[in-house]
Amino acid sequence: MADATMSNVLKKSGKEIQASWARDLAGSQSSGNGRISAAELDQQAAEFINLLTVASEHAKASDISAPEFKPIREFLEGISRSRVQQGFSSDETASFIFSLKKPLFAALRADAGKDADALADQLWRATELLDALGLHTVKAYQRSREEVINRQQREMLELSTPVVKLWDGILALPMIGTLDSARTQVVMENLLQKVVETGAQIAILDITGVPTVDTLVAQHLLKTVTALRLMGAECIISGVRPQIAQTIVHLGVDLQGVTTKANLADALALALKRTGNSLRQ
Amino acid sequence: MGEFLLVTIQIDMHDQMALKLQDDLSNAIVKNASRGVLIDISSLEMVDSFIGRMVADISSMGKLLGAETILVGMQPAVAITLVELGLSLPGVATALNVERGMALLRRKIDADGADDVLR
């Protein structure tokens, strides 16, 4: 049995509630020192009150996953997304919702008159609902932030594994940073594709920029080497630093006969020889 | 003096066909006294563990029958899949395409031929 009291109060006193809310918002952190215009804030406040009026009229409980609350949920997700972009923090975003409590409670109190029990019920209902909506806003905010982070990670992955042509038939892949399984996947795809495109016979993996080589990293390197071999290309690993050499020996990592060189110059000289070129000084 | 055999493996090869291929190939190698076998998998866009193993088996069989066996034309996606499946095909020679494969085959067989002459 839906309780339409909150909805009726909102319908009757909506304008006063909104005005009071706007005054509170202007003075508080939710307005964000000019990150959002007063006009935009007013418009969002009015929209929220409308949606709340409609939703609370028919909804039976404050289970906001019910379909009656879908429009208001989507509205809040939109607000969270724009707040993320405007540089608000999650608590500033949520207090936009929570600050409606003060004027709403005042209106509910005026409506209940002397009936303390009825007032207590309505206040509880209102607080439950606004809390749930506020938390939903925070959840949506977190999700938006995670999307930004994921997107940046993807971009970093793509930027950091270029394949360069050193000579006819010789490709180089300077690796910077840690080599994890996601990175290895991207590296393998790029490199193998380039081998097909250029008909390269030798790929030099330079690991000068890889901070540590433990058994996992070694596995990833070996996967790349194996995939190259399956396609008929040879692999040389260059840029093996003294620290790395020691780690590899101490860990007992088996590089399975892959040719390694301390620096790219030596690797290039070897690659040129193997492809039938010679260097003259 | 035998010749080279070129085997082209196409997409959607069923299990039965694969086994028949192994059979036909081993017979052909012996019948023609083939010195070399080129297995062209450039049409294979993806492999599962069965095809992967089959390719490995055909390569090993060729070697056992005295024919230099070279796998050519592996696509990047296939190479990555095989590596992820743990099928690194050790001891199987590979080349980027048929042309390179032929050159490699000639080099290897010439090397063997030199041994024969010295004996």
C-alpha cells in the first residue's frame, strides 16, 4: 500500500522546499565554488524534486531498485558523471542529495501538525529514501571514476609498446615498464602483426626499461619469443643489465637458448650478420 | 632423389579429415621419397588444441620419415593461441611464407647433402 504523504507534501510545497534547498546549497560545499553555475544547480534541484514527487507517490517501499525509481536513478547517474568531470569529490556530490533533508523535513513537520507518530513515520520514510538515493549517487560516482582510470590504462598500454624498424628485416621493440600479462598480449599482437607486414626475420626485444625480471616476466618474454619463432622469425633479447643477469641466474630461470646481448648495439650487429649484411667501419 | 611436398591446410578441417591427412601425407612422403615437406597454414585463422596437436604430429612424422619438415605462414592470432595453449612445437622449423620456407628447405637439405658427400 503506497503512502503518498511525502509525494503530496512535495506537490503542495515543492516551490518553497526548492527555494530553501537552493539557499542551503548556495552556502555549502555542494555548489563547489563556481565549478557549477547557480542556474545549472537550480535546474538539477527542480528536476530532482519532480522525479522524487512522482516516484514516491507510487513506490511502496524505499527499495530504490524498483522500476518506479528508474528515472530518478538514471538522473542521479547523470549528475554523478557530470560531477566527476567537473572535479567534485564523492562527498560533495552526495551532499547535494542529503541537503534536501532539511527543507523536506521542515515541510513534513508542518504537514503533520501535532500527530507525532505520523511525523515520525514520514521522517523515517524520507530519510531512508534520501539515504538510499545518496548512496546510489556515490556508487555511480565511483563507477565513473573507475571508467576514467580504465580508459587511461588502455591508452597507456597502447602508447608504450611501439615496434620500430631498425633495418630491412630487423624490428626492435623497446619495452618500458613492467611486463604483465595484459601488456604481453598487446606486445605480442603488435609485434607479430608487424612481422607479417614487413616480412621481418629478426625481432630485438630491448628490456633496458624493464625494472625487474622475475620468473613471471621471464615467462611473458618467453611466450613472445616462442610466438615469434612459430612465425618463422628469430628473437634476440637486448638490454640485459647486470642486476637482471644476476636475478635470472639466482632464480634459475631457463631462457631456453634465446640469444641475449647486454645492449642494443651488439644485438643490432648480430642481427645484421644473421640477415646477411655486414658492417664496415 | 626425391622432391618436395607442399601441403596446404585449410580452415574448417574436421577431425576425421585431419587424421586422413596425416595418413595420406606419411604415405606420400615414403612413396615419393620426399626430401622435404612444406606445411602451409596461412589459411588457418584460428586453431584449437586439436588442430595444434595435429600440426605438431604431422611435423614430427615428417621428420621421422626422413623429410625435412617446415611449417609456413602461421598467422599472428594462431601463433598466440598455440603459445597460450602451451604448444610451442619444439624442434619444428618454421618460416614466414612458402618462399622463405623453400629457401630454408634448400639450405637444410644442402647441408645434409654435404655430409653424404664427405662420407
